[in-house]
Amino acid sequence: MPRIAFLGLFLPAALAVAGPAVPSELRPFFSPPPEHAGRLGGYRSPLLRDDGSQVTSAAEWPARRREILDHWHRVMGPWPARVARPRVELSERQDRDGVTQHRVELEVAPGVMQAGFLLFPPARFAGQRPAVLVPFYAPEVSVAYAGPQPLAGQAARFFKDGPPVQRDFALQLARRGFVTLAIGTPGDDAYRPDLRGARCQPLSYHAYLASNCLTALAQRPEVDPARIGVMGHSYGGKWALFASCLDERFACAVWSDCGVVFDEARRAVNYWEPWYLGREEGHTRARGLVTAANPGTGAYRELRAAGRDLHELHALMAPRPFLVSGGSEDPPSRWEALNHAVAVNRLLGHEDRVAMTNRPVHSPTAESNAQAFRFLEHFLQP
């Protein structure tokens, strides 16, 4: 699939034009419920420049987009240099009922190798395939690992009571025709991620690692570089959100119940923690909710003080599509933030780029996964 320049972004051609109609089974998820339709939740419009002036045309959006992106990178800290040609070393080949799974060592930062899994779809899926990056605490979870190697670290914790249910996104997507790459926490400790000297916030560093993973996938002969998405749940959903918003090469994204806006009433929407956006040299806050006695720190405190919120990052996706697979942390009321991304897409001449599904629980379900996989199929396998 060719790539074309659109508003300064290089996007798959299918995403820069009208594209195929949304299938009927997905159609309801592209509109908010009536009680949230048109409501903007008090969030400052991403179409307002920092000086207060209004973006009024598609031609003005690239400069405003750059303004948003530059602000977030300035507050979160600069990325290290990206890896131009990441090293990829494959081992431990397994046949997973037609899916070929390899353990992989991947260069995620200059000279830094990290373990994960690279999966190829069954042979009936011919030609260059779309790909999806799947970040989570431990990559073994994303592939429902059943190999010969004993589990350790975070993987052992997740498999303590058997394979985690409905979190094997990489394996399920490979069965549907995607090349998938499953990666885990740098240093194998989500609460103390190994930043290798990087001067940015941990969640921004995670997005940087994802950016290098995308480069590695794009350079695989089996992968169509114009059709690479990212999907994650909870911690992995935060990772997927920041990765897709900060690197415009991701063609689309699924964020599963990660907390798509800052919400200090929800313990799991904990962007204030030092392993996300609250890292501050010389100070580590106690874990838990933000209170007067235990305030936010680091970039999180600065962003909140300036009235910034994650809806600004959502706007960076436009016109690329994304799905919020909402659970207990992302209820239907989150549409009041998502409506801002709808408005940006509409200014650019696009509809049906922002979607949301809902379930009552935090954990993914068979139904929510089927909806998310169908979304990725629609936009990456037209």
C-alpha cells in the first residue's frame, strides 16, 4: 500500500482518503451516546493555539500539531536518538497451530537489546502483511507463552495461576493475519523501568522504545510498513497511547482501559506515579492517589498546573483512527474528551476516526477483544 504526504504526515493512502465504509458491526462505536454527544467536558480545545487564537482550517493544523507535540516533549524530556536500523535476532521457533512464533532480541535503544516475541501468521496469509506492536508488562502474557523456557520475573507473576485470560493479543492477531511483536517492560520491573540514562519521563521513554520497535517491524520483508498499528491493555494501553500519539508512523491504535484522560479519582488512572509521568530527580512520592499531603510530581505536576490533558495527545492522532476499548477506567463519559479529537478530524475533512467500546470491568473480555481485532482488521486489512 503506498504512503502519501497529508498535512505533513506520511500516512497509508487508505487513511488519507475516505477509505472503505465502516462495517455495520463497528458502526455504533463511532458515535457517543446521546447524553455525551457534542459535549466537550470542560477540556480546552486542541484547536486553540497556546496564544489563544483559533485554528480555523486544515492548512493551519500542522503548525498547531507541532506546537502540541513540542510542548509535551519539552515537559516530558527529550528522546534519545532513534535507532536507524535496529538489530533483530530470532531464536526458539515454535509452531502455534499455524502461527510461527520466535523469541526475539531487539535493539530498542542504541546498543540496548530487549527480549520479546515476533509472530508470523499462517501461510494462507500471503504477501506483505499488516503488523501490530503489543506492549505489556511481560511479553509472555501477550502470546500466552507455552514454550520450553521457565518463566521468571514479571512473567512468572502473571502466570502464577495459569495463563492470563484474554490478554494474548499478539497471538490472537497473528491468527487473524497480522505480524505481531510483543514486548515488555525495560528492565523487567514496571515500577523501576530501566531508562538507560535517558532524560525523559518513563512513559515517554516507553513510547521511544515503541518507535524503535516500529522501525524494526517496518524493515521486515514480511511487513507492509504503511500498515503498522499498536494495541495495549491497562499499563500496555498507556504505552500504546503515548507510542501512537508521539510517533505518527503508527497507522492506527487500540487503547484498552488505560485511562484516556487524567483522573485523580481513579487509582488505576495513575499517570502521576514516578514510573509514568511523575519522575522527579531527588524525590520519589509515596504510591497512591494525589492528595494535598502527597501531591503530583515531575512532568505530571507541570502538565496539570498548565491545564493540559491527554485529549491533546488524542488530537495528534488525526486523521489516523483509534479505538478506546473502555472498561471500568474509561466509561462512556470519556466521549466528552474524545469529542475534541472528532472535531480535529472533522476540520481535516474526516469522519469515523474515533471509536469507543465499553464493558463494565477493567479486564478485556472475548467480546471487547473481538471488537478491537475487527477494528484493526478494518483499518489495516482493507
